[in-house]
Amino acid sequence: RNMSSAGPEGRKKMRECDGLIDSLVYYIQGAIADHEPNDKATENCVCTLHNLSYQLEIELPESYAQSIYMQRRNTSSNDKTPGCFGTRSRKVKEKQQDTPLPEEKSNPRGVESLWHSTLIRIYLSLIAKSTRNYTQEASLGALQNLTAGTGPMPFSVARTVVQKANGLPSIRTMLHVSHPTVKKTAVSLLRNLSRNTSLQSDIAKEVLPDLVSILPETVLGSDIVCETTASICYTLYNLTQSSSHNARLLLSADGLPKIITISMNDSNMFSKASRAASVLLYSLWSHTDLHSTYKK
């Protein structure tokens, strides 16, 4: 677990180590089958896999890259050492490239397992069944890492989470836990998922009212509250930008007063959230059919 947070060279060596990833996945599968999702070893395994999924899209060996991608992107590989829980995932452009992956292998090995639907379902199972905050956060964080890029892999993983594995109910539950970093990671994952336009209707229906409900009523809070609030606003921006229906959902959930309050705060600590709320308000105003409702 410690070695997996040692930077890109460490991650590369560990991904290439024959049988290591397979063994970690095998152990977690056994723990879930034995109804023991809360043991320390499972936490260590998930944290290791979380770290090995960090920047996976841009660190893939060329052989995988050529077989997976229709086109290679010019992506900066500037690296931040993530620790078990990185302070932030790589910033991604909010754009869509909805190219499907080739058909999944039925028996993935090694690095192939990191984005396979089997492991995605394991993460979702741990999110639902584990009560250990680090295990929950690492599972959410691994899915956040896997959905953080702009190529076909992140969008394929997003479709698996939302449509094939029905992962939104488990993620929604994490929005209401008291542990602030678990909540923040769950919101960051939803922000990544919400970039996929084909999933926005499902996401809005399942979690938009919950996202509004956890927006703070006032602008007091820590840095982590600020980051979480900003991520919520950008997620709502993604969900409502092209959908008047979703904008109405936000209105019916009484989100507008909260967003206005957040946008009007000019303290340095909350400036990131204030900017995000302002961007969201600007986008909401683009729905001209809702102007009379806004004014009321």
C-alpha cells in the first residue's frame, strides 16, 4: 500500500509485477464472499488498487494503448504523488469522447483487471457493504480515477457504473455519510460520471435532489467543504447545461437560493465554491423558458 503511492515509476513496476494485481483482486473477492468487507487486509488491498488506477489512462503501456484507443491523445503526464488518498485527481477537460472499448476479456489478467467490469462491481459492492471509511473512500477513489480521463476507457467505465452495475444507489448513500472525505470523493466521482451526456438523465433522476440537499445553507466551512461544494456545483452544471428538465428538478429541490447564497460569498476560503456556483447560475439562466420561474 505504501509502495503503490511512491509515484509513476513505482506504479509502473507494480502494475507489471506478474500476479500482483490478480492476487489483490482475488483476496478482495474472497473477503466479500466470506462477508468480511471490513478487515484491515481488504482495506490495504483496495487502497493499493486505488493507487495503481491513478493516472492509468495516460500511463498505460503502449501495447494496451494501441489496442484500446482509436486515437492517442496528447496528454501531459505531470504527476502528483497521490498517497493512498490523493488531495485531488488529475484535472480533466469537461468534454466527451464516447468511443466504446473493445469487447471485454472474460478472464482479464494483470493490468487489464484494473478497468474490467469485475473489479468495478467489486468496488461498488465494497461501497455498499463495508462500514470502514478508508475502504469506502478507496473504492470511490478508484472509480473516480478510472472515470477521470477523456478517452474511451473512462466513458466505458462510467457506463458500467451507471447502467450495467446499477452503482448510483450505493454512491448516493455515500453523499450522506458524516465522513467529509468519503462524501467529497463520492461527489468527485459523480462529477466525472456526469460528463457523459448519455448518462445524465439517469444520474439526474437518481441523485440530483441529493446533491442539492447536501449543499450548505451558509458559506461557513473548511477547505474540504469548499472543494465538495464546488464539485457539487460543477456536477449540477453538467446535468443541467443541456437539459431544461433537469434545471426544473434543481428548482423543485429548492436549490436556487442555496446556489445564489454560495455565489455571493467573496471570502478567499470559499472563492472556489463561489466561482462554481456563479458558473452554474450563468448556465441556468441560458434556459430562457425558465426565466419567469426563476423570477418568482
